[in-house]
Amino acid sequence: MALDEAGQSTHGGGCTCGDCPHGAREGHRRAVAAFLAKRDELAAGKGLPSGVARSASASRQWVSDELTQSARAVAERGREVGGAWLHQVWRRTVLLLWSGLAVLVIAETATAIGAGWSNARTAGLVAGLVTAGLLTGAAYVHRARGGLLAPLIGEDNRLSTSRAVAAGWIMLAAFSVLVLALQLAGASGHARRDALIEGLDLARGAGVLTVLALVCAIAVVVRHVVAVRVLAQRLQKVRAERPRAADLLTDDSGRGSFADVQYVLISSVAVLFAAVRLARRPEQLPDLPWGLALLVAVSAATYFAGKYAEGGRPVVLSVVRAREAGDLDAPIRTGDDIEIRGAGFVPPGAGTPDRLARMVVRIGTVHVHVPLVPLSGGFANPTDTVLTVPVPVEVEPGVVDVQVVTAAGVETNRVAIDVTD
């Protein structure tokens, strides 16, 4: 009984450890709430120590350091949630898989009323059972990485749209061939066996095979293009805390993506059409019309073009001396704040406080971490187009280069400024 009570107190409703899914979620929720409360308190000017309250630069640095520490705690809790979610979601995917098999059984039983049972229906049920069994085994082997979702998760820890679409077509093709193979194994006459073998002719399944080859090629090429552009610093990629279903329809920042939405939509409709054709004529591969195959090809080309065109390097357009109300116009001196204007400073998906705190500005040979300046509901600094940082006293007077390093590790162009004594 004592052990049971200890277990309940450790992993009960108030558990905040990362050893169980509930504890990880609860710990993350409390860490986020504590961070938001601290951010809003500091934004209102409360909680500052008296030793730094008299100096604007010292108080700003202290606030930034406090928020950075809290943000790192939130990020650590987020990683615990991501790991616990991956370990837990494999059961949900397996449950969804066997629920689909149950729907198949109900559908075949309902449609058999009046029409009678056939070998094709038996082959369909056996094929579904074999497919579900094999996928369940694969999900168990990869249970620590999301189960059935493991092949669909990209290097950035997001669900890949191209892989998901390709997986849908692969599952349809494999299921179709398995249904034909089971019917062939159960066929008794030569004529029936010859008819089933003819169902695998290229003329019957040319549309499905073409689309399958196209979507698989898109999945491979898109991965290569993204990797090359990231290494060339033409695309900024930030790792997500965990995969989400919305990743299939959105970009890295969580906004809806036209290229992804249309690709998933058209491919889903085409797969559904091919599945209906297989149900109507199970003795051959689904004969996908060339018009529908061309529609999928246009959708795939649009998706690829959208992936190739997205992103871009961050750029610094200008650097000026930051001026507050009442200040006199003057050149840039050590200790002054400078305002860096440009674009792409905050990569998609890097708007979390811990990622914002990783931004660095290189002034000459001195690396300056961009301070977090809180305001109610967010941060005034840094932003995607403007950064404000102080010029440290370690910067030597003269002409020095200013360069921004984003949270994704991408460096901007250099802009020269003149620092005077």
C-alpha cells in the first residue's frame, strides 16, 4: 500500500516529471504559465532589483538574462513532452489502423447483402489483416520514434507532406497487389488465374504506376533540395518540439501553405478514387484515368515549385543609431544602441523565447547576444525586421562590420558602420 501511495504521488494528477506523458505535459504547462507571468511582470516594470533599476542598460540586460533562463526551462520541458508524445502516439496509430480494418469488415459485410460473398471479398479481408499485422509489427519496433509516423517525420521533427502523400500511394499499390495475389492463390480454374495475371498488365495500371513513381520521386527530390538549400544557407530550418498533424498543411511557422494543402487535397481525392475502382474491379490494378493522373502531376509540380521557392537568406539592409525621445543626433559611440534593419532575422518556427535568445549580432570581433525586451503579450525585441543591440565597450573605434547570426545558424551579409570615441 505504501508503494501504491508513493506511485500515485509521483505520477498522479500533479506530477511534473518527464518520466510519464502526463507528468511531461503538466510540467510543460506549468513552465509556460510561469514564463508568461514573469514576462508580463517584467514588461510592466515590476520585479527589478534595486541595484539595476537605476540603469536602463543594466536593467534591460538583467531582464533579458532572466527571461532567457526561464525560456530554456520551458524548452527543456517541451523536449520532454515531445519525447513522451512520440512514445505514446504509436498506440494511437495502431488503434486507428485496426479501426480502419474494422470499417473494412463492416463495409464488405454490408455490401455482400444481396450480392453474395465472393473470393474477392475474402482476399480483401485477408489482405487487410496481413497489412494491419505487418504495420503493427513495424510500429512496435519504432514505438520510441512515433510508430507508424516514424517514416513520415522529417529531419526537422515535423511530418513531411511529400512523404505522407507517397506513403498513401504506396499503401494503395501494395494492398492492390496483395488482393490480386490472394485471389490468385485461391483461384481454381486456369481461365480465372489467367484473368488475374492479366490484371497486372501495364495497360491496366499505367496511371497508378505513373503517379506512384511521380510522388515517390517528389518525396526524394524535395528532401534533397531542402538539404542542399539549408547547407547553402538559402533556407532556414529550425527543429520543432514534436510532429503535429497540422504539419501536413502548414509551413514551419504554422501558417497554412497553399502548396501543401492543394497537394494533400488532390492526392487524397485521387487515392480515394483509385480505392473505389479497386473495390469495383478487384481482379485488376486500379485503372486511374490519365486525366486524374495528370491532375496529380500538376499538383505535385506545384508543390515542388512551392518548396523550391520558399525561404531565403536573412539580409541586413541598414544599421542606424537608435535614438530615444529627447536624445540629440550624434554618431555611433560605444555604449550606444544600434538598430539593425533588414528581413528574415526570425526564421519560421523560431518565434519561441528560447530561439529568440539564441540570436547573435557580430560587431567587429565582438559577439553580442540580442537582448529580449518584453512587452505585454510578446517581445518588442528581437523582431523579424528590426534588432536593437548595444555597442559594447570592447568594440574598437573605427570602421567595423555588423553581421547577424539567426537562431538557425545562418549568417547575414556584412554592413560597415563607423564607431567613434
